[in-house]
Amino acid sequence: MTDLRTAAQAVDDAYFDDAAPDIQMKIAMSALRTTLAQQDVCEWTQDGGTLESSCGETFCTDNDYAPPSEYMKFCLYCGKPIKFLESEHE
């Protein structure tokens, strides 16, 4: 199985490479979709008021409310159950 970050980086590289043919982008997107489909959960890591999801999205929170782990159960972007991970900076 391809690592999610590797698959997402391949899509990013193909998207911003003007010389890359469209087929390269389609192959990279296909690999990313396959990798995402193989995951049972969407992993979220919090860094301050920002949450980064394993499906490649970012969600900003307001610290005046309860932590998202108390009220968010499913990813807003891919629909999978959220697994909150400890921040690497804590």
C-alpha cells in the first residue's frame, strides 16, 4: 500500500508541473484515491487551532468552544470516522 503522504505529494507534484502530461496527473489521483479507500478512518492531528486530516484537508477551530474531539465524529471532507492523534509538537 502506498503511504498517504507519498500519494498526496505525487498529486501535488503532477499538478504544479506544467510539463507533466495529463495522464501523469490521472495516475497520481488514482493512486491517492486507492490509498484513501484503504483507510478505515481519517486521522486528524491538531496544531494549535488548526487540525490537519489524513485526507489532505485543514480545519481551523476557535479556542472559545469545546475541542473538536468532543463534537466531531466524522470527517467533513471524506466522511470517514475521525481518529484524533496526539500532536507531534506536544
